[in-house]
Amino acid sequence: MAVDTFLMAGGGTGGHVIPALAVARELRRRGHEVFFVGTDRGLEAKLVPAEGFELRFIEIGGLNRVGRRRQLATLSRLPFTTLACGKLLRGVSAVFSMGGYAAGPPVVAALVRRIPVVVMEPNAVPGFTNRVIGRFVRRALVSFPETVRYFPTGKTEVAGLPVREEFFHIRPRPRSAELRILITGGSQGSRTLNEAARLSWPLFRDSGMAVRMVHQTGAAQFERLRDEFARSGLSGQVTPFIDDMPAAFAEADVVVCRSGAGAVSELAAAGKPSVLVPFPFAAGDHQTRNAEAMARNGAGRLVKDAELTGEKLFALAAELSRDPESLARMAEAARQLARPGAAARAAEILEEAARGRYDFR
């Protein structure tokens, strides 16, 4: 097989960088050359070199949820950054984009030079960059069937988001009298989830309901919540960070979490019922759209951030505890949304794009 060179575009957050790294590792395993383009401010600056990939820097800022002055500065710099990306594209066979502001210049530069672009859109509603360039890409890989309508007919595939293989190997947990709840607001924690959980503890204790709670709080509120949970007398653990999330999923009957693309993909891979609390300030409100898609398919319950209270959390847990059949249906619905092999499929499509580089339809 011929050795091709692929440019990976997109950075800023783990949601952009981590799936791109999974695809990059697969391309490298197949013998290809891979490098990333991003900024020195995004998470790519830490994660990409640690994986042994070259990271080439560009100067670009965001356009969403920033002040007017910063928007104007970014727009004024955009043409020059895009032109500069032309040099980075020499010898590149195809470009892979996860979206995000760092993806814009290299993707536009590639399209101008008729270099094939493959995008992966993990959210139910595409982000700004993918909406703008969507009609020009060679292929669009999406996670939800409803996302297909945002891209040209015949160029879209429901391939899913790369997820750690361990999530797909989680077996259904035999139901017991004790409801096991995993609460996680991500590595930094969620103030909303932390507070709702804290206020629910006396309700669980006073009800006598058999429950075990594992709660990832993030570092900021850990000590306060740890001490208060200890006084509640409930079974479980409060921790600032969970190192082995697949193992935590395996022990849970239901997961209470935010609804970023990575979270909902892991829930689907693990076949876990969920209570999804979208972060209300996510760009384009994409977390709400993700949660709506999960709820529409029967895989989870959607609760708005402003509506999650201790009483609401307790009521939902009590309802699910009384109805194990509902939990089983949610688990199966989540599993139906799983897409194993997403990184391998993305690598295959990039190889196809490289071989048919100028075969535009």
C-alpha cells in the first residue's frame, strides 16, 4: 500500500483532539504519515506531542462565545492564517477535520487546493465550522442519524465517534436490590450535578432506598462533598477523579452526566441508561441536541440544568429503581446507538479519499 500523508485539523478541547488522535493512531498503524495543525493554547498542545505526533501551530482565535473585539481580530487574521496553511498542505493526500475554530483555516486552504476533506461531526447538530464547509467536503462521518440532513446527500455515513474499546466490552450488569448510580460532570466536575447530588443524599437516607453512589466531583469541591457524603451514611464513594471510567460504568445501573459527544458515545458503547443534564452554555447548545437525540431513541432521560435539584434526582432514581424493565429498555436502546470501529472506518475513508483525490462528484 502506498504511504500517504494526512493532516489532522481541529483542536481546543478534548472533544476535538481525542477522537482525532484515535484516527491518527489507526492511520499510523497502517503505515501512513500523520501530523496535526492547532494552536499552542488548545489541549492539542499537550496531548498531540505526548502521542508522538508532530503538531504545527497556527494563529487563530474563536468566534463563538467571545467578545466583539476578539471576533473582529479573528476575522481580520483569518485570510492570512488560511494562506499560511497552504504551505502546510504540501504533500498532503487528505485532511481530517473534527471541527472547532482551529480547523477552519487548514480546511478552507485544503478545499481551495482541491485536497479531499473528511469531517467527523460527533454532535447531533454540527458545529459552526462543519456547517460552513459541510457542502464542500468529500465525506461526513456523523454519530446520529438525524445529523445526516446537514450534509449533502450521498456523502454522509453514520460511523460514530471513536471510543475506548473497553466501553464496548462492558457486560450488562445483573439487577440487584441496590440501585447503583454513577454521577460525573467530567474531569473538572459540574457544580450543578454536585449540588443536586448533595441535596439528594438526605432524601435517599431518609427513604431507606437501597442505593450506592459513586460521584466524580472534580477537584474544586471534592473535600467539602467528601465530608458531607461521609456524614450522610450512604453507601458509595466521592472522588475528585475517576481514572478507570470503563470500570466505573461497568458497576453502574444508571449514569448521571453531561451530554457532550464523548459522554453520549461512551454511554452507547457501554449500553448504559442515563440521566442527561446538558451544559446550557455549550456552543450552539449542542449538548441539548445530543441529549434530545438520546432521549428520542429511549436511551436516556433529559433534565435541563436549571431543573436538576436534589428532589428531581431522587425522584428519578426512585422511579428507575421501581422499574427495572425500564432500565433494561434504556440500556438496549443505548446499545443500539453504539458504533464500534469508528476510528478504523474513518481511516479507511481517508485512504479512499487519498486514492481518489480528484474524483469529485
